[in-house]
Amino acid sequence: MVEEKQIPLEEAKKLVQEALVSTGLVIKTSDYIYAIYEKAPDKWINVSIILDEKTAWVSEATTKKAILLLIDEVSKSLPQYKDQWKPILDEAELEDILSEV
């Protein structure tokens, strides 16, 4: 089981930025920003920012667990959003989004 902990919003923003400039994935929905990336060999960071609540959560996972978390995100969470989510690929776009949080 992956243990999530609440973190300050500013810390979460830095982690999301780190995900974008590394080999991570950043997704924005109408309710949250989700990022996952490899911090070190077999150490992945999974971070979510809940937009309405202005709260943030982080967990660490092994590579195997990170893949399962990503599959879960894509198969269970994102389908609820239909055309209301998108991957964030550009640093300027991410900065615009994070400035509104």
C-alpha cells in the first residue's frame, strides 16, 4: 500500500514542476493536477493538487507500484472527465496553471 501524506501547496507545485522537466507525466483535469515521475532508481513520486480545496498530497512508490498507480489513474479517474483533462507538456503552460492555484 502506498501511504499518501498531505504537503504544503508550494511544495507540491515544485514537485509538479520537477515532474515536467524530468521524464514524468503531468495531467490537469477540471478538479486536480496529477503528476508522477521517477526521482531516483526505483523511487517514484506521485503528487496531486486538489484545485478547489487548494490541498496537495504526495506519496512515494517503487517502479512497479508507480506503473500500477498510473494505470489506475488512466483507467479509473480520467474516464470520468471525458474531454475535461489534458496532459501538460510545456513549462509556460504549467506556470500559468500553477499561478492560478
